[in-house]
Amino acid sequence: MNRLFKSVLAVGAVPLLAAACTSTGSGGGTGSGGSSSGTLPIGTFSQATSTGLTKAGAATPPPGANVPCTPSAAHPYPVILVHGTFENQNFNWLALSPMLKNAGYCVYTFNYGANANTGGIYYGLGEIGASAGQLATEVTSVLSQTGASQVDIVGHSQGGMMPRYYINNLGGAQYVHMLVGLAPSNYGTTLDGLTTLGTDLGLLTSVNSSIVSGIGESLVEQEVGSAFVTALNKTPTQPNVQYVVIETTHDEVVTPSTNAYLPAASNVQNITIQKQCPNDTTGHIGMAYDQPALQDTLNALGADSPSFAPTCTASGYGPGI
């Protein structure tokens, strides 16, 4: 059991290990950190790892977020950015937040899912239903601040899946226009096959108990076949909400990567980065800084053209990032 437990913890900590890397890759990110068409600088992955993984950084919204804003006719829906497991608002959104602000959107971020292991840095560890309740509070606050009737949500990893609980179970369907998920854990993860191994060896229950007490409930809830994932996917989508999933075939956290996708429907788009850019090697963590993925996100929130093709970069961040 000890060997399996260590393996599960290692996979669960992939975001932390990836965050320790300081390389921005060869073109997979948003550039050199300079401004796009607006005035705010676009953050890079290396900046996120150096500033976003501190208590002060985690508590600070990324540039462009959480400032007074009135939605325009061109962009009537405020955008709420929802970070993933082991992440926070600053680490996840140093690129997309200023990109959206520069493009004329009202942008909002927050931290959710704190528990005793968060340490003021690593959020998204608590029970997912409770985290969805925190999202509900954030949506109510944003609608009140902006006077908008609905929001768009962009989430990474758990942040692309958890809003579906809010939409399905907490009355969120009437307040969400679109949900964009970057490598979302919609149908859970095998932890690169470890949950299957643990089940075969009869060890998964005891290992999960240790994960809940040692890290947090959200990791176990995101396993393939968990009670949470099973219940959530009895109703994959709501008819009046638009869903966009953007995934990489090199995802090493949501495994298999096809578990990110939602069932085909008229209000669902499933986008695979490598079908657009075959040489992009970005993994799970790098999706929030991968240029084609961010271009796809801006298209979804804007023109939402089904024929949109992002400009491909030479490669992504590489395996593990």
C-alpha cells in the first residue's frame, strides 16, 4: 500500500512539480510578457511560477481582474476565471486575465476550496460541492457589481468541471451563458492508471482515505468512477448553457485525456489542440499559458466561429507541463 500511496500522491502533486519548472518552453506561451493590443502586460508561465506560488501572490488578483467595470455591448457577459486543483487565481491567470481585459472584457477571479493544507497558496483542495457554493457567491457578487444578467466562466482543470455542479445543482444554469473548460476533469481521471491498479489490488479505499485527510477531498472526488463524478455526469449539460472544452492529447493529469470531453450536443464544442496544431506538446498545467488554447478561448467568448484556426506556435511546454 505504501508504494501505491506514494504514487498517487506524486500524480496528485503534478501541478506543484510542474510549477517548480521555470522554463517557458519554446513558443507555447503568450510571448515575452509584453502587451497585446491593449495596455496590460501578458504574463508568462515563468512569471506565474515565481510570483503566483507565494501567499502574497495567491492573494493578489492577476492584472485586469476585479476592477470596477461595466460590460460593453460587444462583450455583455463578465468573465469569471476559475483556477484548478493545487492552484490559485494569480498562478493560473497571469496571461488570460490581462488578455481579456485588453480585449474589452470585464474580468473577475477568486480563490476557492481552501482547507488545512492550503497554506495560503494551494487552493481547490476542499469538497467540490462546497467550492461550487463559493462560485455561486462569486457569480452573485459579479452580477451585482456589473449589472449583467449572466456571466461567462473559463476554468482550468477542476475549475472547468466544478462550475457544472453549480450549473446543475445550485441554480447556476440561469446565470451562466458559457462555460469554457481548459483540460477540465469532466469525467474524472485514472491518475495515469493508478486508480485501476489500486482497485485491482483492493487498496484504493484505504489510499483514498489517506488522500482526503492528507491533502483534500477534491482529489478523490475527481477520480474516475467516484460518487461525485458519477452523479455529476447523470446530467452532462444544461440546454441553455454553451459549453466549450479545450484539451491537449498530452494531458498527464486528466487521464485518459478524452475524459475532458462532454457528450456531443448542439451546445457543446470539444476542441483538441493537436488537431489544430499537431506539434503543440503542452500538457495539463501549460494549457492556461498555451497560445493556441488561449486563442481558442478568446474565439469562444467572442465570435465563437466554428471555423476558427489559431496561430500555431513551434511547440508547447513539453510533457509534464
